[in-house]
Amino acid sequence: MGNQSLGETLAGSSVLVAGLRANLDKLKRRGMDEAFVGSIEELNRGITTLNAEQEALKTRLKEKTAQLDEAVVSLKAKTSEARRVIKLELGQISWKEFGINDVR
């Protein structure tokens, strides 16, 4: 299971579980029992649940990133407008008070 995707790994383990269950009587002498097969199946279910939770978090992260980007655009527009008004109404000497270091 070296470079498989998560989906391939989960699908492969499901097929493996089915094969183990079908041949459990032949594999018991090598330590394969229902508990072992059940543990693989439980891991598969747990990983599927974790993956779904992770995908939901990724979606929420994208939503928050979009909100943040929108807020930053608004902030930049407001500060740009403020800087423009300051430059029009006040002398260059006063600009430093507002954090403006531009030169005309």
C-alpha cells in the first residue's frame, strides 16, 4: 500500500476483509481470526469517518478564507480612501502622523 490514495487504500482493505472472511478457516492456523479481521474493518470505518470530518473542515476553511479575503479587500479599499483624503487635505508634513511615508 505504498503510494496509494486514501480511497484506494480503503477500497483495498475492504476487499481484503471480504477475502479474509471468505477464507478464514484456511487462515486460522496463521493467526487470522475474526477479531483480527474485525480490527481491520473497524480501522477502515474509523478512517472513513475521520476523512469525512477532515473534508468538512477543509470546506469550512475555504469558506473562512473567502470571508477573510473579502474583509481584507474592504480594509484595503477603506485605508486607500483615507490615505487619498489625507493627502488631499493635509500637508505632507502631517502625513507621518497617519503612517504615510510617501513622497509626492
